[in-house]
Amino acid sequence: MHLSLLFLLLTLQTAETENTSRWLDYLEDGRLQELHGAIQQQPAEAKAALETLLADFDSSIHSWRDKPEQRRVQYSEAILGKGLQLSQVVAEASGDDTFQRRFEARRDRVQATELLNDGEFQEALSLIESVRSTARQLEDRSFLFSTYLSSAYAHLGQGMPEAALADCEIALQLAREIGDRVKYTLALFNLGTAHLHLGHYDQALTHSREAAQSAAEIENLVWEANAWLNVGYVGIMQNRYLSAEAALERTLTLSRKAGEPLGEGRALYNLGIVYSKQERWDLARDHLEQSLKFIREVDIRHSHEIDGYNHVEKDALERLLYSYQQLNLEDPAVIDPLRQRLEEFGNMDRPDRQHAH
């Protein structure tokens, strides 16, 4: 067995790996004529292998949140490539191109997600619409669900929260029909986010709290932390700082428990804002000082926001320096590097773009 194939099989996590490896061996060894014959004799087994590859490819899609470059979509190119190859041969041998279309749709979906990561929202939307059409034709509601969350993200990036809200409502309905609690939780969170962008704070609060409860029930600490972060945003926007503080403290606790630096950094930064608003300058200073480490090392912005002009860092520096001023702390060894860094922003060209939370 070739090393590349061995690596691929080691990434497969289902009980059907043995069946799958048999079909991939034909591809790896270039025995296409034998593969055609085997497919015609055992079409059900060949399609079962493709179903396994689909499931394992879907499971491979992820992003890490520690660094900006890791928040781009990541997936197994090996599984996708073998799935595309095998599904094409199955289509030729059996006349059934269903699996070929399913793999092509997944290829296009990750390409659309990469475009979203780059802030190329309109181009991403065009590709998402094509994928959605395929999902409808194949009656794949689970895959259809993912297209609505993707288009919601694109619409938010374009400053079209009404369209994003409509996408999230469809996604929530699909999650209910499918009966998938994970999808339901994700849809609730995104629905709350869309309402937040529209200034529908009561609805945002309701759906974000529901998402937090659902995330706790499925034991997803990161999603629970994100939902409480939204609740904290609502409190800030409504000048209900005690409510915001309580929610953001939960985000901080959950993020630390999950070992999740992105959520920890966002919680610290927003707590710094809350304490600044309350004129609790010692707490504002402490949380903003801590947040700067995450702002610089992790970069707490979304992937499509990231550029050389870190508006979050600039805001944190301004608030931190003002906190020092209010506390009558003027140690040059501490203050001067912060002021010098803030002055550097004056020499930068600020990009004309809309930033999300």
C-alpha cells in the first residue's frame, strides 16, 4: 500500500474503513479497468465506500481559533481528492452521478468558505447559490442547512443583516426538521447574531440565551461561551452594564475552561469596555492590559477583518491610556510604549470596510 493512501486511511474514523480501502487500492494502483468491473458487480459496496468518504470529509472540516491563519477553513484535501476520483469512476461505471455531484458540491462549499475568509462576499455568494441548488436537487437537507449559514455570514459581511436574518431563520427551520441538536444550537446562535446586527436587542438576547442553554446541554463550551458573548454585547449596547459584566464573565470562565484563547481575549476586551463605561478604572486597566496580549498574539478579529490596521488594538490602547490617566498613573516605562504604538496608527491607512463583532 502506498504511503499517501496509508495516510488517507489513517484519517478515516468510521467502521467501514476496510471496505473503503479496497476501493481506494484500485485507484492508487491505477487498476481502473478492474475498478470498473468491481463497481458493476458490487455497486452497493462501492456507494457505501463513497458514503464513508463523504462522512469523513465532512468531519474533517474545521478551523482552529488560536491564530488568525488557523481560523481559515481547514479540511482533508486527501479525502476530498480521493472522493472526487472514486465518485467519477462510479458515475462512469454505473451511470449514477449522485455521489460525484455530492463531492463536487462539497469542493465548491469549501472554496466558498475560503472566499468568505478572504472577505470576497459576492463571489462567495454566487458559489453558495450553486451549491444550494445541488443540495436541493439531491434532497440533502443537512448540506442545504450549511449553505444558509454560509450565505448569512456573507450577507453580514456585505452589511445586509436583513438578508442574513432570513437565511438564519431558514437554517433554524431546517435544523428543527432534521432533528439535529448541534445544527439547532448553531442556528440559534447565528439567528441571535443577525438580530444583534439589526439592533433587535430583545430578539438577540432571547436567541443568544437559548443558544447558550442548548450549547450547555450538548456540552460545547466554545459555543456556550460565544452565546454569552452575544448576551454581553447586547448589555453593552443597551447600557445595561451589570448584565453585560455577568455574561462576559461567563464567557471568560467558559473560554478558559475550554482552553480557548480567542474567546478569552474577546471577553477581556469587552469587559474592559464595560468597566470603562462604569468608570471602574482599576478593573478597566487590568482587563484591557490582559486583552492586549490576545489582541496582538491571537488577533481577536474575524478572519475577513484582519489587515494591518487593527482597530481593536487601537481602541484598547486608547481606553487603557485613559484609564491610566484617570488613576493618575504616569509611569513613563509603562505609558510611553503604549503612546508610541498608538501614534503608529496615525501613520496607517485605515481600510474602508465594515467590521463585525
